[in-house]
Amino acid sequence: MKYDYSALEIAFTEAKKWLNEIDNRPVNSTLTYDELKEKIKIPLNKSSISSSEVVTHIIESTKGGLLGNAGGRFFAWVVGGALPSALASDWLVSSWDQNSALYACSPATSIMEAAAGEWLLEILDLPRESSIAFTTGCQLAHFTCLSAARNRVLKDVGWFVSKDGLFGAPPIKVITSQQRHGSVDRAVRYLGLGNKSLSAIKTNAHGEIILSEFEKSLGSSKGPVIVVLDAADLNIAAYDSFSELIPIAKQHGAWVHVDGAFGLFARANPQKKHLTEGIELADSWATDAHKWLNVPFDCGFAIIKDRDSHREAMTIQASYIASDKVARDQIDWNPEWSRRARGVPVYAALRELGKEGLSDLIARTCGYCKMIVEEIGKLPGAEIVWVSELNQGLVRFKDLKPNAKDKDHDIKTQKIIDAVNESGVAFFSPTTWENNLAMRVSVVNWRTNDNDVKKTVEVFRKLLLK
């Protein structure tokens, strides 16, 4: 049957239009749930229709219902855009339609992912002997790393998870920060450890685990222990003191895992690398490529120093799996059986940026975050809650009426966020820090520029001075 390229041509034209107009489109979704539902949730057609008609319908029905996070004024969450080479290579990955779980199914993409993984280890300056896995995101990277951790700490006490399961196994204590990301809790739950296994350690005013509390928790542990540390929490980009905490954890026989969803990439910039001092002493690390590296969703990265524990936790053998003894099969390191070659856009992005380009991207976005926070903070009623050394900041808006209380400031903050988002000029999200509502400023997109910052600050100026 002859391939109908018209659908691809329509999609390509629309993609170019979307990217060309992204700077002038509203960053917010402009339609309500009901309006979108009416356009999208239509009765399924009985007869076949052309692929071009399908694609045209998708384009038309989603108008007004997409966020402009591919542009430079989306600051709500740590969501990157997509570098041109990464986006183009992602199209190729879809066109090739390879199952990249095995070298035998896709020799070229298998080698390309292996190369991208080695480059990341070099850029992040982590142990080169580490094994790697490209996952859907940091959530599954945590799952992968903590699977290996679970196997290893139980094996150390004579229990073999792969053979014996978890029923009757010695309980594992997971020591982590009270500022941890929810994906850690979820990974622990996926692994059958239960959230009761979590021991959340208090943090200081800088968001760092308190050393004395950490030592106390380790000292009271009577069985296998996994420690999860933060490489930039999502509110203030706080880093735990790896050089202090990891050696202590090692003395107690704990496996140390690092949540570096975006903060791990600070190691790619010489001026920011000091924030991660001692991080290389850990046993595993998880990060996202679809954040600071600006590749398309979905792409995470798991790094594990103990290759044997990693492989044992993930691998599968069957007579019909055509395993190659020389090449690397991703199925040995990844929880998925069928998977797209998500490491190919990583390969492309690293090639496009190079070491210096990635370092500059990190420095530039950190600078823009600081600029946005400080410029908004100069406006009447605005209060700077946090200016970090990285790419996250917090701002609050105060109700200026006499005797205003914290809840009044929270209401004011939410109103300002909503007004900015509704304007379509920029997009932010609320968060809670020290029991108060604040606006989170997150800058990670390669497209963000001086003009984006100027437009963003101006919309706040209009709202606060009217």
C-alpha cells in the first residue's frame, strides 16, 4: 500500500507554525474543560477516514487547549522546551519506529543511546564505570535506581529479592528529606516497601537535611537502609551536604541515592558545580533530560554505580530474546520491555550544545531566574522569599491593607498568579514554603531571553501598580 505523506506534511506545516508563533501565543490554555471536551470527545466514526483528515481534526480541536511551555515565558514548573536537533531527531525516532529494548531490534539506536549515556557520565562527572538507563522520566529513574538499591541492601543481609520476593524480607528503612519530591514516595510504594518505610529528616532554613537529625535516624536503624538526598529541591533548589552526609551513611552500610531531577546538571557548569560537592560518592543518581537538557518529553536518566545490582534488578531472559553478547541491550537496565529510542534526542541535544553550550544554557537560565525574582521583588506589595544560586526562586505578594494576616497574603498571591496566567503573557504556579503560599519561579527553557524577562516583569508591574 502506498504511504500517504499528506498527514505528515500537514503536521510539519502546523509544527512550524506553532514554533514560529510560540512567542506571540498566550502561554496559558484559553479554553475551558467543557469547550475542549465538546471539540475532542466526539463519537467514534464507523467508517475509515483519511489520515490527513484525522490530523487536521487533531490540530483544530486542540487549538486553545495547549500550554506554551515550548516558549520562553513558561516559569511554572521545571519544564524545558525542545532544542531543534532534539525535536527533529525525536521525529526520526517515531518514523523509524524501532523497539530499542534490544540491540537486535535496533542496532544503530542501541549504540547511539550507549554513546549518549557515556557523554552524560562525562558531563556530569560521575563514576565512569556506572551503568545507565534511559527511562520515561525521573519517576522511573528513581524506580530503577531504588530497585537496585533494594536488591543490594537486602542481599547484604542474606535476602535475595529476585528469587525470594519481599514476603518475610527484613524491613528496609528509607531515610530522606522532608523537602523530598513526591516521586520518591511513589517509587518506594511501587517497590513494595510502603510509605511507612520513609523516615523524613527535618531541614534547616536553607532546605538542607540537618546533620544531627540524620545521624540520629541512622543510629536508630537496625536493618537495611537506603538514603535519598536532594540535588536541588523543587522550591529553592536546596542541595543536601553530600560531602558530610554520604560518608556517614556509608559507615552505616546504607545505599545512597540522589534525586537530581534538574539539579544534577549543575555539574555541567564550572561556576555551579560546587553546589554538588561530594555527590559523586553516592551509589545512584536520577535526573531528567526533558528539563535542563531541553529534549522532548519523555526522557529520564538513571545512573547506578553497582552494575551487577542494577542488572539483576532489571534484566529478563527468555528463549525468544535475541540477546547480543557484545552490544548493550537496554532491556537489561530498564523496566520497560518495549520502548522508543528516547536516548537519540539526548545524543542530538548534546551534540548541538556541546559542553560549552550546555554550560552556558545553565548559567543563562540561572541568571534569568535571579533577574525575574529581583525585578518583581522591587514592585510594591511584592516580597522576595528566596533567591537561589540556581534556577528556582520564590516570590510572595502581600495584601497591603492594615492588619492583614498570612491567609490574606496567600489569597493575594494566588490572585496575582491567576491574573498573570490569564493574561497569557507568562505562566507561573503556586507552591507552599514554610506554611505560606508563594509563587515559584522556574527557568529552564533554552528559548528564554531578555525580552521574555522584560515582558514578564512588565505584566506584574501593571497588576501591582494599578
